Amino acid sequence: MRKRNFINRFLYYAGIITIPIISVFIIFWAVLVYGKQKEIEEEAVKSAQAVRDNYSLVLNNASSQYDILVRNPRLSISLRNFISHKQISYLDVVLTNSIFSNFTALTSNAPYIASVYYYLDGYDSILTSNTGGIIKLSQFSDVNWMESYMESDRSEWIEKRDMTPYLYTDTTPVLTYYKKLSMFQGVVMVNIYEDKLKQLLSSGTAVDQFFIMDNRGNFLLQSTEDSSSLSEEDKTELLTAVQTSPDEPFQGWISLNHDKYYVRIIPADCNTYIAACTSYTNYYQALFTLLLQLFIVLAVVICTVIWIAYTITKKNFQQIDYFVNVFSDAEHGVYHHEKPGFIKDEYDIILNNIVELFINQTFLKNKLALKEQEQKLAEMAALQLQINPHFLFNTLQTLDFKALESTKTPTALNRIIGALSDILKYSLQNTASMVTVKDEIEYLKKYDSIQQYRYEDKYIMYYDYEEEVEHYPIMRLILQPLIENSLYHGIKPLTGSGFIKLKINIRNSWLIFTVIDTGVGMNRDEVEALYLNINNPGHENIGLANVNSRLVMQYGEESGLKILSKKGMGTCISFRIPYY
């Protein structure tokens, strides 16, 4: 039996500590996972936008060459004359050289641009930034763009291809930006290094992978080095997402290459789309590491809790065993006067009382009957003293229930009875006990609510105090007599309505309470007479006299009531207590 009780008590102590800890851990884990998922989604949106911004910058630089030629028809004519080997003027030479300089500046300032081509239909020559001049197509190594240009019916597009700038060099993967001329039959082409474009688009983003696709389902660029990183099924799934809403951004979870990605697809320039992919595995790897650390901490905490629960249970049962032995030995006339080492503070008193109880056992048996009788008489007397106020309190509750039963809904009568019950309950408590400023003000508000029903629009009451004083302790029922005095002796005699204000403020280590009314006020003689009544309590102003006496006894003469009044204007009664 003892062993089973020991285990039950140990499990109880361990449970009441570990269950809240585990619950908090589960909630924290759920919030952490949810927050991480939201972070992934937000990061995908930001990354897609950053890639598109960099991508737009590249295309803007590429299309600027076309804009230069289109804005200046004279320049286009000079270029045509230059390419056709016609007789050219000095102005043609100057304008053509400016184009060469512009091509050179573009490739120098934008390292991701490999070269710029300018081609007119029907001529066997091409203007290229590689040579800084015109070269015959028959002698030019990079002509695999010709077929795409001739067959395309688009005015502007991007194509992935391999560029061979010279016969003695290897091919270089590029993206070629095509834009057909509007003035002549021809095209401007800008070749962009694929590797450098990847670096540029990846800079400033936390994206794991990104892809650039055109509206015909061709993958123009992908950030991974391995060109076969995406299977045909993966590509089909991305293209399906594009085709679902071609003009609106798409975002959602997609499986790519046996991994889960949060994908954000947005339309970009030149009829292309950018897909920014954020890996589930990479983002959650850090989260899993953190969760592992949290599990380790949780395990340590649970082990500590188990040890604490075992220690407490063992100590409790050690105390129980000791007291059982003391009772058993005392019944056989053996008394233990020494104090055990595990007993501290209040347990010393308990032990001494037990020992004294058994030493005086015979005397206590003789006095037991008389003591029980005296206790019953004392309980009856105490009950008799409380019967009247408690009877009134219970009667008010009965009236409240009956009124509610008759009307089926709370009315002003229920609210008055409820407020009066709370006031009575508050006043029945020990007046010597301390309460907070907040409790006293709540009591005042209930008193005020009853008076409002009685006097209706006769007065308005204000409360002016800082929140920091609400928890400061004061004596119970110290403010209500001041408010009642202002209402009955100041506001009630008025022909019209008035105001009562309770103000509480802190000044020079004192907490000052002030009750101000706009009642009939008093002259100097009346104020002096009121002071006399307060300091020598009689049959009038019992409330103020009681408040003043309690303040002086509790805090000293400096905390007594102070009265300021002017006939026809109102009265101000205040007191102060030390504020620490």
C-alpha cells in the first residue's frame, strides 16, 4: 500500500509539472513550423521579384541598342549604306563610328553581354561588336542564329543557343535577344552570357533554384549547373502551372527532382516567365536542427522534473513515516523530544504541539467536554452576531432572483439589487483589512450606480487618476463617506445639477486623494464648525469623523482631512497618505 501511494504521489507531482511544459513545447513547435512555412512563402515572393528585376535590367540594356537605332532614322540609313558598301559620306562614317563606340561601351560596362549583332536582310554582311566593324557572313563563324531569325514570325523573342565567336574558339552558351527592325528588314541581336546572367540573377536573393521559360514551353535558363536536373515530368508540371494562369502570378508547392519546392512563377519581359523555387529541405534543415536542440533541452528538463518530483515525494513520505512513529511510540509511553533533521520552520511548531499534546493527555481528557461546550456556545454567539447582515444579504439575493423571474430579463431593479449586494458584501468584510485603490474605486462605482438611479441627472461623477496607483494599498471604506458627504450636503441642496470629481495624484512621496464638488459650498464659519465636528465626533458627520480618526490612527496627524470651501462654488476635501 505504501509503495503504491508513493508511486501515485510521484506520478502526480511529475505530471503537474511536465504536462504544462510539454504542452508549451508542442504549441511553440507548431507556431515555429507555421512561421517557417510563412517565411518560405514570403521569401519565394521576394526572390521571384528580385530575379525579375535583375532580368528586366538585362533586357533593358539589350533593348537600348534597338532604341538607339530606331530613334535616329539618319543613323539607320548610315548603317545601311555602310553595310551595303555604297559610297558613304563623312557623316555616315561619323554616325557609324558612334554605333561602334556604343557597342563597345555596352560590352565593357555590362560584362554579361557577349556581343551585339546588326543584320539587314539581303546583304552578305553583318555588323558585330566582336570585330568592331563589318564582316561577311561567309567569313563569320557564328551564323546558327540565321535559321531561327528567318523562320520566326515574332518581332521580339529570346532564344537559348551556343555561340561561336571565332573559328578557333569553343562554343559559349548564350541567350540571344532578337528584335526586328521597324524601318528596314533586319534585326538587332544581343548575345548574353548564360553563366554571367545566372550570377547576376542569383545575386541579392535567397532562391534555391530559378528557371526562365518562354510562352512556347522552352526552358531558356536554369540556375543549376546540371542541365538535366529537371526531368520531363518536372518541366511539364512547371509549364502546366504557367498555362493555368498565363497573365497572373502562380505560387504553390511543387515536386521537382524528388524534392518539395515552393514555386513562385511571374510573367516577365519579352513573353517569358520566371519561376523562383525555394527548397523545402534546405529551409527546414535549420528548423529540424533547432527542433533537435529543443528536444534535447526538453529531455533534460523532464529528467530534472522527475528528479524534483522524486525528491519531494520522498521527503513527504519521510515526514509521514516520522509522525506515524511518533504517534505509535506515544501510545506506548515513549516520547521523542529531539527534532529530526529534515524538519524546518513551521514543522517545528507542529512537532512541539504533538509532544505537548501527549504529555498533557490526561489533563486534556478532563477538560475536553467543557472545552467542546464552550466552543459550541462561542459559535452560536458568533452566528447570532452575523445573522442580521447575512440575512439582509441573502434577502437581497432572493429579491434579485424574484425580480428576474418576473421580468425574464435584467432590469434597473436587478442592477440596483446587484450593486447593493456587492456593497453589503464589501462592507461586511473586516474594515481593518487593507485593499487596493482599484478595489475601493470599484466599490465607489457601485455606490454611484445606485445613487444615479435615485437622483437621475442630479449629478455627474468623474474619476481622475493614473493607472500606476491602482494597486497601492489603502484602508477599506475610506473614500465612500467623502463622496456621500459631497452628494448629500453639497449637490442635493442645489436647484440644478452638479459635479463630483475624485482625483488621485502623487506628489513628493505622498499619495493625495481629493474629492471636489460644485455644490452649495460653505463659508468660513461653517468650515470651522465642520472641523470641530470632525475632531469631536457627535451625532452629525459621523462618516467624516470616522474617516478622519482612522486616517490619523493609521498614518499620523499629517494625513487628517483638509477642507476648502467657498459659498456658492463648492467644496474640496482631501487627505494624503505616504507613497513608497
